Amino acid sequence: MIVTTVCADTATVRELRHRLTQALQEWGAQDIADVAELLAAELLANAVQHALHTDSGCARVTLTARQDRWGLRVEVADPDPNPPVMRHAAADDEGGRGLALVDALADRWGVTERANGKTVWFSLAPALACTAA
């Protein structure tokens, strides 16, 4: 399991995504690494954006990832209590596709309210090897 909490700033997404990438390599989870990194980056970008709009001097963003026999669960927590809203982005919109990606690629995802914000999470089952008959 990894748990990393940092002050939200412009380098947060890159730093935390790098930590996740290292953990996935250590866990031998290459089969789901690309999707996990993409979805984590989307959630982290949203968390940083919302954390930077809070009143605190150091708005904290936390990445938690753990793997077990059922797959990978990644959680991103931020201090904004407002739940994320899935948008329907137009072709020329610069943003608004993050949750749609999470919804399309994750096996499950959701939001957990906390006393000091929220946690958005997703889970991915390990890829199954295909065998020829």
C-alpha cells in the first residue's frame, strides 16, 4: 500500500503519479498500469484544482493505492466537500472528460464523503490472460 499526502501545487499530479507508477512496478501490475496511471492523473488533476480553491494555506491532496487478489484500488482525497460532477464535454472543450474516462475504464468507481472533504476512488481488476483452446 502507498499513502502519500502533499500540498497541492502545479507539481502534485506529476509527483503522485510517479509514486503510483513506482508502486505498480514493484507490485508487478504492468497489465493495468497504463489505465491506472491515466485514471489517477485525471482524479489528481481534479483534486489539485479543487484543493487550490480552498481557504487553507496548504490544501492537502492524498493518494492511496493498494493491491490485493481482487485488483487495484486507487483513492484521491482533497479538502473540497463538493462531489465531482460528470460533464458532457463538447469536441472543442479543453476539459470535462476526466470522470467520463474513469467511468468508461474503471471496473468500479465512487465518491466517499469525509469530514474534511471527499475521496474519489476507482478499482481495476487484474487483466486475465487469454488462452487459446
